[in-house]
Amino acid sequence: MYSIPVEGDHEDELCEVRLIESPRNNCNEMMESWRKARVELTRRDGVTDLTRQTNNLGFKIKPEDVDTKACVKVLEELGFVVDAIVEPKRALIEEGREAIKANIERNEGIPYETKRRSPGEPDLHHH
């Protein structure tokens, strides 16, 4: 996470955060929808909190490098008993993994793409 202190109101100015490069060789291709985000720097937009956040930014991972074992590790760290959940459904999980990989390949590495037109606008698919 990054923090950039800003003084004053900048209602008539644009602040845009952009990706430059990834340190990871297996995840370094920019995705158009996740390469930049705007940040509103005004208190006249109805947001009272002084902390502003952007939409997600990210790079495209190569499908062959998707690490599903890392997902299991995160679930275990969160307190889920993965073996008790996973073992009875091992075949279904493997089928799901293959479907996810196929979906990422079909979408040129993009696992999810928002349809939001602007960072400040509501997500029309959830309202």
C-alpha cells in the first residue's frame, strides 16, 4: 500500500495512479482495465473520509503459473480446515481448477474484469 499526502482541494484536477512494471517475470503483462485508476482529491464529492483508495491495479499472470496450492494455504491461515473440506470433493475441485485456468486463458489472462466505467461510479452489476 502506498500513501501520498495531499494538501488542499483539487476538485478541478485529475490524479491518476498507473502501473509501470512488475517485478515478477511470470506476471508482468499489463491488463488495460487494471493498469490505471483515478483518485478523487476533493471533499466536494460527498466522501467525508480523508483516506482515498483506488480500484485494483494488477498484471496478467500466465495461466500455467496459477498457484492453486497458495489459495489453500491462505484458507488454512484464515482458520479453515481445508483437508476436511477438500478431500471429499477432490475431483470437483480439480475440475474447478481446470475451468478457472481455461477461463483465464480464454480471457487472455484476465480472471475478472470490472464493467465499472469509472472508479467513482457505482458498479452497475451489483446495484
